[in-house]
Amino acid sequence: MNIFNDYLEKIKETILNLSQKGELILPDQLDGITAEIPPSKFNSDISTNVAMVLSKINKKTPADLAQILSEALKENDKLIENISIVKPGFINISFKPIFWTNFISEILKNSQTFGINLKEKKNNYLIEFVSANPTGPLHVGHCRGAILGDVIANILLFNKHKVTKEYYVNDYGNQIINFTKSVYFRIREISFKEPFPNDNEDLYPGDYLIDFANNILNSNKDLDFKSFDKISEKLTVLAIEEALKLIKKNLISLGINHDNFISEKELVKNQEVEKVISFLQKNNFVYNGKIKAPAGEDDDNWVEREQLLFKSTDFGDDKDRALQKSDGAWTYFASDVAYHKNKLDRKFDKLINILGADHAGYIKRISSSVEALSNSKDKLVCKVSQLVKLIKNKKPFKMSKRKGDYITVDDLINEVGKDATRFIMLNRSSDVELDFDFDNVIEKSKDNPLYYVQYCYARIASVFRHIEKDLKSEIKVDKYDFEYSQDEINILKKISEWPKCIDASSNKLEPHRIPTYLYELASLFHSYWNLGKDNPDKRFINDQKKIANDKLILLKAISNVIKSGMDIVGVSVPEKM
């Protein structure tokens, strides 16, 4: 039940009736009319802009038209208690208390579907996220994007879309050669007591490579590691296997499982790059030309040469992009175009890419390639996961992948746990930097949003334990003939916003809206709970150790929404704290 969508239909029904009576002129399309959450200062339940949308065609001021429409709405709905008009012509509607009694009855009867947009067209989504190079463990920089992608998937699944979660393994190119060499030198260090060449900046010096080397040695006792050239091909496969084992372990510790792992090397091996280049050539999307020096490159040192270029400027990019290097090898971009052709061939309705902050500049070129390949601007959506700043003891924690002393996902989880990691990483919009304060996330106070939401659920669970009822079971009430206080109605109003929160999170791919909403709902609950400290009449459990039905089902409704939201975020809801 989405009261905003339901009431939007009622508004449209009202104006259609007025039109049929000749009292109102309507445009051909009723676009732009909304039913929204009004600002809290107006103390109303629903706000609509219908008067402002229709004022021009009816040659009336929005305020004058709002007066006419208000009367018609009130006449058409006996559950309206009051209507006020706010400049320049917003209509703010307040319902009678019985409306909220009916509302809670309805959402408890349909608790399994509350929040889900059942009328929305359902799509088949592919979400690619993380896709970190298979050269070592995941670090905090990957962590935020991983959680972002996973929770977007959860939101879409909650809203009954089909979702495939995919990891693109960049197991081809120079970084893999350098990674394999790094593992080789660790093997030489273990087996032949040769010092690791720390002065070689192309190598990965992290201690995790010692574990990789030992695992490979223990499982492959027949292999000869005397010559890199002879063993490099086999060692590359083994080293990537070790890296992916660790990455998957990191992801599982975050509560994340991918459906697919797609290998770049396999795409190249199967000649999918050549196939996509052929497709682009047939459609006149490529040409041989020269490009200017990239940003930051010294023009004097840049040698312009003829290259195979993709016409990405035809699709909104700022310059055309190289598909082939001077030595004939394909560029990283060419492999990526082939990968996205592979995605499109699998017939998904929508493609979503979660990119790190360092890949924000890549959006235009990959979006342009997908548009060329699919003839659609809307096929691909890219979301950027901005940087995370780690703070402990009021001081910044710094990380450096090159030095091998960065903070890993496991380090973070060992410090604060999976729940805190997921909730706090999601607590701000992904397109702004996030301060992750170790001290705040373990604090048991209102300042720790995770604790505050979990404590809300635990408090409700304590009431149910007290009356020997299972919080997860259905509550059956014969008659919903009670009225709620204003404090209780305020909570119900917030609960009514849950489907709207889901819609916005799903349509805009903005999962940070959910922890924000849950914190606001929990805050209202805690304020209401605390009223009982000073006023016995406000307590949930009376002197006879009983709870009234109206309060019981209110608590049940709150707990249902908290549980739904936390499940989407991938965070537990303990019944005791």
C-alpha cells in the first residue's frame, strides 16, 4: 500500500470528474502532477501540486484553482479532516485519525508486500561491481563500491526485478604480468632464499603474496620454479586463482556473493574483441586517426601516431578513444567494449556499472560504446563510489596499495564488524566522500545510526518477550476500532513513507536513502518510548503486564519495516542488545 500513489490516483479521479462536468480544463496528458510528503512544518499528510500544473490552461492563479480543487477533493473523500493552501498553490491534506487505523490494518494484512511497487514494470538487470584487479585482497576503497552494488541489487530484488550480480576479472595485461612476477619472486624467496627485489616499483610487495607463494608451492610440488619464462603461463593461472580465492573470501565476509565472474582473458582468447571491432567497423563507428596527448601528458613527449579510434564524440564523449596500441595489441578500452557487447548479447534490460572514484572519467567513453552497440542512451547506468576517509583517534588512517600497507576489508571487519561496515558505508550518498570514524561506529548512542536502529528493533522485541509472543509471528486482531494519538500517528506517517523510500531508492539507484529513513523511523520510536518514563499511561506494558492491541500492532508494523530495511542493507536485527 502506497498512500501517495493511491492518493495521486484519487486526485486524478477528482479532476477528471470536474472536467466531465465542464468545470475544469485538462491537458492531453496529466504529467507532472504529484502527491508528495509535505514539509514537516505544515503538519499535514500529503501535499499535491495539481493546482500549479493546471492553473495556466484554466487561466486562474494557482491559489484560486487550489481553492476550487480543495473543495472537490474534500467532497470526494470523507477521510479528509483538513485542507490548507500554501503559496504559490500547494494543497496540503490532513486525514482523520481513522485513516491511520485503516492504514495499519491494511499494511499488516499485506505485510509481505508492503513497500513493493507491484504496478511497476519489472526489468532484468545486470549489475557489475567491485571488479578489482585480481592482484591482492580487497581494500577499503573497494569496500564501499562492493556494498553499494550489493545493496542496489537487494533493492531491485525486493521490488521484484530480476538481478544478476557480476564481477569482471581483469586478468589480462601488464598488471597481471607484474603480479605473476611478484609471486614468482616470493616463491624464489621461500625456495631459494633469494631476497625479494623491493627496489622494483613494478612489483607488488605486500606480505599476502607470501601466503600465495606458499599455497602454490604446497599444492604444486612437481613444478620447477627455476625459470620464470618456462613457468610464467602456468604460474599466472595459479596466482590469479589464489587472488580470486582471497577476493571471494573478502566478499563473503562482507555478506556479498556474485552470480558470475567473467574473465577478460577469456574474452580476448575467444576473439570477442575482434568480433566487436568488426561490428563497429561495419557500422562506421571507427576510423584510423591521430589523437592529442592525454590530460597531464607533456605535449613535447607525446608522439602522435595513427591508431584505430572509436567515434565516441558522436555519442557525447569529449574525444575519440583508441582501440589499438602502436604494437597492435588491443587497449584496455577495446576489451571493455567487447565485455559490454557480451553483456548486451545476454539480453538484459538494464546494465548498471559501479565504478570507483578513480574511474569516474571513464563513464563517458564506456557509455558512448554501449549506446553505439545498442542504439540506446538509457541501456547503461554508471554509479560512482567516492573515496572513504578512515579516521581513528581523531587522526586519519592512510592507505597505499603500492606499499602494501593499506587497510584491507578483513582489517575493517575485524575492527568494527560486518554490520557496522555495511551500514556506515551506505549512510551517505555514494557520490560524496565518506568519513568512516572507527570510534563512532562502535559507540552505543544516538550518534551511531546503526546502534540506534538495531536498538529500536531490540526494544520492540523485548516487549514481545515480556508478553510471551513471537515478534516474527502474525498479530491477529478482530476489530481495528481504536484511534491513535498524535505521537503514534507521526510514527504511522513515517511508516507510510516506506514505499516511497523504496521507489526512490530503486528508480534513482540511491540506497543511502534506506539507512537514512530507518534512522528517522527509529528516532520517532525512541522518542515515543521515552514518553513512558515520565507518564505511566504512555508505557507499552501496563501494571497488569499487558499491552493494548493498538500499541501491539503499532510495534509490529514498526518492526516489520525495520526488518525489511535492514535485510535490504544486509545488516542483522538482534532481538537483544
